[in-house]
Amino acid sequence: MIIVEKENIPLIRVENLKKYYPVKGGIITHTTGYVKAVDGVSFSVMRGQTLGLVGESGCGKSTIGRQLVGLETPTEGKIYYDGTDLSLLQKDRKQMREVRTKLQMIFQDPYSSLNPRKHIYEILAQPMLYHKIARKDTVEKEILRLLDMVGLPGTALGRYPHEFSGGQRQRIGIARALSLNPEFIVCDEPVSALDVSIQAQILNLLKELQKELGLTLLFVGHGLGAVNYVSDQIAVMYLGKIVEYGDAKEIFHQPVHPYTQALLEAVPIPDPAEKGRERSLLQGEIGNSTCPPEGCRFHPRCPYATEQCRQVAPEMQAINAPVGNVLEADTESRKVQGRNAGSVKAWEADAESVKTREAGTESMKGREADAGSGRMRAAEIVGRMAGDRGQTRNPGVHMAACPVAGSQRVRQAL
Ligand code: SF4
């Protein structure tokens, strides 16, 4: 029997997640369609890591975050927390309540997310007392510890939210999220309502707290700059789907999908020499998620769109990774995630197609020699899973849903 160590299971795993909101209309009100806010999204976040979710407003990234912490119910798909399917806990209120404390959220607007009629003591004490994290006689000590962790003075206890600046209010929001000793926090654009100087302070605070407390984060953001700063992995979303996914540095420095490239172009560069630099900014509006475009959803705005893009929705594929790495890393990921053997075989076939594209280069010959068969590697990986406790990293395979741009990059690299 293979024993999969707890450290090897992603803390959060999402499979084919969908969220459709009904649109009501007609004389006798009935459902006339659905807003497909999230439309088949899969990803995983390893313990202690940060996944950055980036995209334009309305692409569905906040909806994913809200579903992860239980504020929205998925229309379809699965969310696993530490290997447990959250939908199976819905009927067991006691267990669900326990799990809820482990999944917390920092909201975008630090003002409207704090009750203006309650002072900070009440805002922080109530959840701790309700969930029995602290007793009445110890709760004040706990609150003072939390305030110290987020860089606020103890005198803040008796004050109301309106008496604080935006950055201080966001620190209170972070303290509230931490008050229940969570393992996973969704940071829903936590800095977009703040001044630039304060943004850096809050991002640094989040990084420090993550390191200190071993937190796992989902960081939702508009701009690739801030998301890259805090993330180990990045997933780029467009109109309810992930279009590019992988290691943060790889995506930030060598984006493949045209949409990611456009997001990167929009990142301001604080260098006077870059003044007047020509940027190829995206034209047009994000599409309608009630009736998304056929084929690739990005095609109405994509400068590389072909006839095929207008008809066939592209699948996610590995981009330009050495064959051995692609095969090994993703087979490992699928084994760890407990997926079935069929999907592993399908992935091996994908890795073979990458191998074909790279064949002919000198370096490739060397890699082929030790790549071996996918199945043999899968067996090795299963062996390592049982033996290597320290192996908690996400494989970081760079994937993109754009065969055209992907093949361009492969050609550039050869
Ligand atoms: S598949 Fe790629 S090239 Fe085609 S429209 Fe989509 S992003 Fe553009």
C-alpha cells in the first residue's frame, strides 16, 4: 500500500469549478440565461505557497475566492481542502464550522468590510469567542498579540474603523482573518483600494506573516506586478477560464499567452528612460460572460487570432519545458492529486507531443536519452512520494491555452 504523506497533498485543490448566476427576465419572471462567472477552472495550491490569480475585472477571480471560503456555493466542480471534499461537509454543520475557521478571507475594501458600529475589540473578539479560539478572560491578550503582529498599537482596541487610515483598516482586516488561526487565506485584491506607498507595506506584511505562520495564500489581483511580488505560482484568468498557469517568475519574464503579454505591457515601469515607450495595449472590452465568444474566448481582442481560434476552444498545453521536466512534474502532480490513471496517460501523450516539437535539436537528444518512458517515471515518482517527506513544492509546469503563441515561443527557443 502506498502511503501519501500529508505534506504531499495540496492544501487546496480545485477541479473543474463552475459558478453560473441565473439571469431573470420576461413578463412571467423566469431564467433567460446564465452569467458564467467561472467556467471550468482547475488548480492546486501547495501548503505554504501563494497562488496569484490575475485578470481584468469581471473575469471571475473574486468569485473563485468566495467559493473557496464558502461564501458562494459552486454550481459544479469540486473544492478539496487538505484532501477533503468540502461539498461533503455541507450537511455536517459541526465539521463545516471547524473547517470554516481554517479558510479565511481578506476583503478588497477595508472600510466596508468592517462593521462601523463596533470598535476594534468587538470586531476581533466576537469571532474568537464564537469559535472558542479564546476564552473571555484571555481574549484581550490574544487581540493585543494580533494587533502587534499586524503592526498596530494596543490603543487601537477602543477605537472605531472610521478613526483609522486605509492602510490601518486593512491591517485590522488582516488581524481579523488571522484571529481564527487559519491555514488558508484568500486575499481578494487587498491593496487595490490603497495608496501605492501603503500597498508595498501591506504586501510586505502579508509575506512576513506567511513566512512566520506558514500560511497558504490565494492572492487575487488586477496587476501582474503586485501579484508576481507575492506569488510562487500565477494563474491568469480571462472570461471565467484560466488561460495561462505556472511558475510566477516564468510567467512574469516569459509570458506566452497574448492576454498575459498584454497584462504585462500594462505594468507601469518607474523609469524616466521608459517615458514615451510604445505599448501594445489591448483594444476592446472583456467579452460578455452570459454569451462568451465561440472558440478561444480571447479571439475578438487577440492580434494573432486565426480562423481556427474562432471555432475551436484551445486546450491547456505545456509550454517549452524540457520533456523530462514536463513529464515528471505533471505526472507527479497528478499522482499527488490522486487523479486516475487515464488522465496520467493523456498527459504522457501531451508530453510526447512536446518531445516531437523539440526533436532535432542537439540538447533534445541528450534529454531524450534519460527521459525514459512516462510510466517508468510515474512508478519512480510514486516511490518518491512514499519516501520523500520534504517534497512539497508545486511542480510549476508552465501551461497556456494558446497553441499558436505556444508554438511561436517553442520556435524562438530552438
Ligand atoms: S488561441 Fe491564442 S492566438 Fe488564437 S485567439 Fe486565442 S490567444 Fe489568440
